[in-house]
Amino acid sequence: MPNSVDIPARPTIGLALGSGVARGWAHLGVIRALERYGFQPQIIAGTSIGALVGGSYLAGHLDALEDWARGLNKVRIISYLDFRVRSGGMIRGQALVEAMEKHLAGLNIEDFGKPFAAIATDLLTGHEVWLRKGPLVEAIRTSFSLPGIFEPMRVGGRWLVDGALVNPVPVSVCRAMGAQMTIGVNLNADLIGKARRPGMDFQSIAGFDLLEELDQGTQPAPGSKLTGLTRRIFKRQASNPSLFGVMISSLNIVQDRITRSRLAGEPPDVHITPRLGNIGLVEFDRADEIIAEGEAAVERVLPELRAAYGIFGHDLASAATNGK
């Protein structure tokens, strides 16, 4: 009869899906590749678009999300933008919520059977907030509330915004929820100094020139109020960035610096870093190549994944044999 130490144990895998706006479609490719090679996450924490992909995965709707992502083009993207230059953001976000509710309405996080957390930031205190209960759509919408872009969300008596301000790759959350082996997907590892191509300015770093698309006849969401103020926000001169361009580029820098700091103190056991420096932060219409790069990023770290899995599995089997 074989000794129990010879039976490979399966460590509990925690998957931390990082923020990165459109670059988050890489998470779709990462999850597909992990499953293909036998690495099944049991715990997921997601920040911003990482919360959208992670929540959709646990809810069993990853195929629908991927189909939707691959079908996006600039016309469809603009159709989801319900501009409201008021209160706390330029975009209300209701059109996106309605799109999510087609597949995720009525789902609560606690019904998944697996631990999940969407990361947000308390706008008053700056505290990191883990959304682990309640409606999934509300948690996702809260986690991607980019300051100045989307209106903040009122949850549990607190105003909450994007979790990328405090924990862009929530490795620490996976560990706190019981992960024995953590995999972190960092979408901000290939950005600074690489996003700028010849002839590129601040606006095109975002990958999206709203006014140019609107001037070609593309229409925003029904009821969207694209006022003169909104046009001034997106307007730019040839040699100067627009206000929107400055906001997006600043977000780029903030995410990069915060990610480096958090991962230096809380590194994952396996660090997956898709090469996305050539993707603008709002180029959601490039899903095909972004997803493919997510899969390629997993391929590049397969030796580390297998080594970590073996080490953690051995430790668990040894603990069981020794009665620990």
C-alpha cells in the first residue's frame, strides 16, 4: 500500500486578479490557460476589472463575458458611456450595470461556494474594503469606480471607489481567505516607458479619442448628456494632452507605483505578468490580442507554476503524514 506522502496533495490555490482597465481582458486568457494545465483556483480576489472577470468566472459566466469582450468595438464601447458631468464622476455606469445584469443579476457572492472578494477603497478613510457578501453586480461596479471617471458607490453607509488605489493585485486578500499557494496577475508590469509609441501623445496612451469617434458619427448611450463641458474635458491641442488624457496617464503611473510597493512586501508565489505595454488603458476593442497575451503569460511561467504546486503539495502531504 503506498505511503500517503507519495500521494500528491492539492494545495488551495488563490488567484489575485489585478486592475488595469481594458488590459484586464488578459485575465480571461490567464484563467483559460491555468485550467488547461490543471491549476484550478479555489479562492479569487479581484480589483477593478479583475473583480469583473473573477466574479464572472465563479458565477459560471466566463464564456458569456469572453464573447461580449471579443464582440466589442469602438461604436459599442461608446454606446455604453452614459456621461453625466456631475457629482463624483463623468460616467454614471448604469449602461454597464445593465449589461452585466443580463448574466449576473440576482447572484450573491456568498452563494458561490468558493471565497471571493472584490476590492474597493473607502473614499473618506482611504481604507481597503473587501466586498465578500451581497449582490455580485454591485460589488463589481464598486470595485471599478475609477475616481473622476465613474461615480462612487454608496455601500454599507460608505462611499467607495476603485480598489486599485490601495491594492491593485490583491495577493494579501487571497492569503487572508485561506490560499496556500497564491498566483498574482499583474497587468501593470509592462507599462511605464513602453506605452508611448512613435507619434503617440497622452490621449492615445489611453487608446481612445472620444471626440474623434463622435465626430465620425458614433453615438453614446441613450440619455447620455455629452455637454459642452464634457467636450472640453476631452478636447486637446496637437501638442498638449486633454484633461481626460492626463487623468488616464496619471492612473497609469499610480497603478504602477502602488503595485510595485504592495508586491514588494506581499509577493505572490507565482507572478504572472502579461506584456501589455502597447495596449491603451481603454482599448477594450482589442480583446482578441489581450486574451491571447494572457494565455502566453501563463505559458512563460509554467515551470514556476509546476514547481510551486509540487512544493506546496509536498508540504501538505508531509504535514498529513506527520499528523500536523
